[in-house]
Amino acid sequence: MISLVVPCYNAARTLRLCLESVLAQTRVPGEIVVVDDASTDGSARIAEELGCRVVRLPENRGVSAARNAGIDATTGDVIFFLDSDVALRSDAVANAMEILEHDPEVGCVHGVYDTVPLIDDGPVEWYRILHAVHWRRRHLGEVNSVVFALAAVRRDVLLAVGRLDERLRDCEDVEYSSRLAVRSRIVLTDTVVGRHDDGSRLLPILSEQWRRALPLIPLALTTTRRGAAKPEHANSPAGILSCGLALAGLGLVLLSLPFGLFHPLLLAVPAVFLAGFVLADPELVGFVRRQRGPVFAAYFMAVHLVVHVVLVTGLAAGSLRLLTGARDSRAEAA
């Protein structure tokens, strides 16, 4: 049996669309459980109106706790995790199950977003959607990581890997992937598709990027020590490096000003690396241009740069925090 689990927190805007897409599947799950993470907007009532079983958490504990509660509350041999802001294409569950049933060694199948958002909220959301679509499509096939937004996992694999880390409210999928990939094969497929209602305001998106960037370096070091394979990159490493070097070059220009050492040629340093950032991922630029045209592609790259500035500074801050913590620990031990 297939059990479908939807973790939910104040998702009244999209939950009905999400659950209606589940009920319209060509292969409807045997049980549909919505885990309400202490919502205050009537999300649980919507789920009950549509005939879904609701598990209510007494306090907001985060998506990892909600997914763990969903595992505990279901009995299916396969658990299909679906985010409350995603509406599945009608064949998504059937296609995921076809892969799992065809190859018993595959323990997890996850999918991609449609190129069209679930609810069109403007250009920032289109940026997010197209970026997510492109990087996932770029890695189709067997992978080392899972995104739980639309993912089917065998129960015995989940039990063997262990529970999601409820201490993490960001990057929980990165941490779990490091444990999952060493125990089971993971497949990313474009036959499992859903429309996603993504963020549409830039400042909250940048705040989220900052939160997700801070633990990435410590998590990467931890998973490397475990012997886990490297996860797939959502962003081009060359683009991240170019953005970092452009910021360093800009810092050099700013430092030269109070000492009277500024020269116009110094501006060439950040300019060169900025050009490198634009050229680092031509496939992405081409994909966006084909989807939305050249004007939007230019807008996309401007937003992409801002997001990368936050990503790079977050990675640097997380690394500094890690180094400072390690230094403090050594000092206390001494």
C-alpha cells in the first residue's frame, strides 16, 4: 500500500489544490495523512473536508518532526511525501511506483517541478521555479540526494536510515540524504511532476537563503566524515566561486579608498569576476531565455546574483562560526 504524507503549517492557500491533485491520481494512495504542525489558519479543516486523516501536533515543531509523525501514523510499504504547496500531475504517484516496483534496489524516487507555478505570484516566483526546475533536470537519473517536496520512499529504507533530524528546520533534506545515499539507491525522475507555489517576495527568499547557507559547510564536513557521497549542486560551483571573488574584488576597491590607493583599474577586478558569474552557467541562462524570453533572462540573472551574494556571505559566516566554535572548544580543553 502507498501512504501519502503531507506536512502542513498554515497552508490554507494551497492545501486544497494539493489534496485535490492527490485524489485525482491515476493511482490513488491507500491512505492520505495530513500532519498539521499547529497551524492557525484552518488548514486541518480543509484536509478533513476532503476526507483526509489529520494528525495534529500540539506545537509547531518543524517539517522534520511533521514528516516523522507522518511515518509513525501510516502503515504503507511506500510513503509518498508531498509538500502542502505542491499539486501533483495526475500520473505522479503511478510513475513513482512504477520505478520502485521495476527495481527493488531503488529505495527512493523523487521528482521535479513543472515550469509553471501553482499560483502565479509574479517574477520573483518565476525566478525560483525556473531555477529549481533547471537544476533538478540537470541531474536526472541516479543521484546522491533527495528533495522531500515530492518523493516516494520505501518504509523499510526509512526505518533503516532512521528518523529525520528534528533539530534542523533548514537543510534537513541535505542531512538526511547523507544517510540515505549510503544505504539505498536514489532516483530523480522527470516523470514525477508537480506544480509548486514558491516564494514571491525577495526579502523572505534572501532570508531563507541565508538560513540555509549557514549550516551547509558544517553539514558538508560532517557528511564527508561519514563517507557519504557528495550531493548534487543546486548552483554552479563556478558561479559561486566567481561571485565570491567578485565580492573580494569589491572589498579590495573599498579598502583602497581611505588609504588614497584607489585606481580605476581596480574596478576591473570585480567586473571580470562578475562577468565570470554571468558566464558560469550558460545552460541555465539559455533555459530561462527559452522559457520566458531575453528580458526576463536578464532580470533572472540580476536576482540570481543577489541570491548568490547572500549565499556566499552565508557560507563564509557559517565557516567562521565553525572555526570560532572549534577554536573556543580547543581553548576550553586547554
